[in-house]
Amino acid sequence: MSFVDILRGIFEGFDVTLIVTLLGLAYAIPFALVAGVLQHFSQGWLRLLVTILIEFWRSSPLIVLLYAFYYSLPAFGIYLSGIAVGAMVLGLNIGGYGSQSIRAALQALDRGQVEAGLALGLGRLDVLRLIELPQAITVMIPTFINLAIQLIKGTALVSLLTLTDMTFRAKEISQLSYDPVRIYSSLLLAYFIVCYPVTIFGRYLERRASEGRRSISEI
């Protein structure tokens, strides 16, 4: 097989990689926002529960989580497809890391802005929604992009659940034509082709955010 044929065969699994990535983001973003905000504002037992939940998803090995949920949930009468399990596990793992970035960004904001918002008659949730979160998310754009790339790369693990993603397709091609150098070099290139546009998009968002901050500072 030629290098182009190998690459074309690998990209036959791109649809699965894309679906797992998008579904993973659907788990990661809400989990990161809610968990990060709760950990920042909550106290006592609620903060402890949120912290335990975050650390569970951050500290557990992804492979173990994938196998545990895919093979253990049916014992409790819960049957999820490989795509659903892969997206959930990868998304919540990445969301756990994202939650800590949100918490840190909120803690780094100037306390005077919160006090000014409260003095203007805004409620605490309004201050969070209108003042704190927009600034925290803007600052976190590079981190969010890095986590999105980590999620894309992490989708390679769903091949362990026999999902025909790009990595699984590379394994199939390797079994038909034993040429590991060209096959896995092609796989590396395939992931680079998928991830690099995300990096470019992230830089675009960073520039727009920087321009927005400069415009506000000039007012």
C-alpha cells in the first residue's frame, strides 16, 4: 500500500474520532464550568463532594475508566455504546482538568470588581455571570484549546473498545499489510492534520480576545 492509501484508510475512522470528540466536549465544558464554579464558591461538605468528584475523574487512569464503565455498567442494568462510554469518560476527565483552571481563574480576578458589581445592586449570581465568568473564560482560552487537543488525542484510546476510530483503522491496516513504520507514521500525521487546525483556531480566538481587552481598556 502507498502512503496515500494508508492515510486514506486511516481517515475512514475519522467520523468516529469526530463524534467522540464532539460528544466529549459536550460533557467536558458543562462539567468544567459547574464543578469549577462550585469548588470556588462552595464550602464545607459540598466543596468536599465536588473536590472528590473532580479528583476521581482527574486522577483515575483513562484506560481503567474506559474498561470499568464499558464492562461494569451492564452488571447494573445500564447498557451504553462504546461511543457513549468513550465520550463520557474522556469528556469528564478533560472537564476535571478544566474545572481547576476555571477555579484558578476566578480566584485570580480582582476582588474589587465583585464588590463594585454588588455595590451597583447586582446579585451574586449576576456578578458571576456578567463580570467574573466572561473574564475568566477569556483568560482561559489557551487552556481550553489545549484541553480540546488533549481530548482529540485521547480518542485514540477508544480503539480499545473496538470502535473503528483512526487508531483502530491503523491497527486493521497493520494486520493486512505489516509495515509499522509507514502505518504509524501516517497515523501520527493524521492526528496532526486533525489537531493543528484547532491550534490555529485557538490563536485566532486569543487575538480576538486580546483586541477586545484592549478596546475595553481604551474606553
